[in-house]
Amino acid sequence: MFTITTLCLHVKQIIGNSEDELLRGDRLREEREKLGITQRDLARACGLAENMVYRYENGLNDITGDSLKILAEQLRVSSDYLLGLSSNARGQLGDSTLAEDERDILDLYRKDGWSGLARLSVEKAIR
């Protein structure tokens, strides 16, 4: 049985990236800093122990699949980008013709569903 760590390490070996670290800590740090948030704030937003983002960024811990998913969602990047499997931070949306406000609507829908979109439309109608 493969864990996410062993599976990603095998994929990295196949594509020629033989680094032992599963997560690209430099990319995690860069994306976090772009958003202007601290390691502690990101950890809290993701429901992680306060020092875990520091440990991930510095290669002190392997990341779990659940933590990877949550971090990628919070940072609005693809998990493949954080793993070093892709150079495209936005994943499939990176090549999209979506405008920034359209991406925001999509992100809001993914986060809050239809109720979030309804709330947004009411806020826009009031303005």
C-alpha cells in the first residue's frame, strides 16, 4: 500500500525530480508571504498545530494528504505546485480565461456553496 509520501516520491523520480522532500517548502513560504499571512495564522486557518507550517516550510515534517489539500485551498494554489510536480501555481485555472472576479466567485462557491453566492449577489445589488 502506498502512502501519499511514497507515491509522490515515486512520481518525482519518474519525472526527474529526485528530491527527498515531499513538499516544496520554498513554494509554501512564497505563497504564504504573497498573501501577507504569518505561519501561525495559516496554521490556525488550516486547523493545524501552530508550528506545523514552520515545520513544513523547513522540511522538518512530511505532509499528510489532508494537510496538503487544506494548505493548497487556503493559499489558492494547486497541490501539484506545492509538491513540485507542476510549475503552474493555479493548476487548471492557471491557463483559464477567467477574470479575477470570476475566480473569486468560483472560490466563494467552492467554499460556501450557493448560500455564499446568494449572499454575494445581495451585497452587490445593495451597492
